[in-house]
Amino acid sequence: MNNEYSVKDKLTLFFLATGVFCFGVILPDSLSTHVKMVHYAAHFGMSFLLALCFYMICTVKMKISKTVSYTVLVTATLFIGVVYKYWEIATQGMIGNYSFHAIIDLTGAMTSMSQNLSGLFGAMLLIEGLLDRNLAYTALKSGKLHMNNMGKMHVSAPMQNKMPISKIKVANHFSDISEN
């Protein structure tokens, strides 16, 4: 496991954190009222969850490359956000009664998409900063992650002592080692 970050990795993490802050807090004015904070938390949380789930399904279950996984998670998360916003607009009876521009302004569609992007960037920040470098993804790529017959996963560590555990002397109150 290589835990050192290159300059490129540090810049990637910085720009993702900047994207989370700009698209989530600054641009949509998410912290001005309690209602806007709750709206921001809902959009951020759902986009974060969807993106993280799509990434884990693509990399762990389907063993797809990182580039394709990112393409899938960005496309699927934003598509689900757009479908949800369209469903919200359609159930309010606005389609046909207002112009497209008025609908976008009245429903806050751009604010919602900005907050969805913030959640997406947050998930990518977690993936790049933690998952890709330190956790399951690295164990999967190393080939040390194994599954037993019951479906339980474990990481196999390299054996430092080749001697079977039954042959190792254990100190107890009857042995010569413990007499001091």
C-alpha cells in the first residue's frame, strides 16, 4: 500500500474539496436559512450515497476500471437527480402552464443540481482520499482479499514465521522460560 500522496493527488483532493464547498455552500447559498440547510443536506447526502454505492458496485462486484466506474457514477447520479427533479415539477402541474425558464427559476432546479454536484464531489473526495488508497480497493487489487465457503471475506497477511503455531513454545507457569 502506497500511502504517500504525489503533487497530482494533492491537487486532485484540493480541487474536489473546493468543488464540494463552492457547489454546495457558496453558489446555491445553502447556509442562509434552516430550510436551505436541510435541502442542501438532502441533496448532498443522496448524491453522496448514490455515487459511493455505484462506485463500490462497479469496482468491487463488477471489477470495472476506475475511469469507467467514475463515468458510471457521475452519469447515474446526475441522471437520477434530473429524473427526480422532472418528477417533482410534473407533480406540481407546472409543465404547460409556465415557460421552461420560469419552471427552472421557480423550482430551484439549478440549486438542486449544484448541491447534487457537491455530493458527487464529496463522494469522489472520499474515494480518492481514503478508499482508493487505504481500504478495500487496495486489498482487492493486491490479491490478498479472500472469501471462505460461508461468504465471509478476510485479508490474508504474509506469514512472517513459517513455523506452525503448534510448534511455538508458549510460556506458562510450568515452563523454564517463566522461572525468574
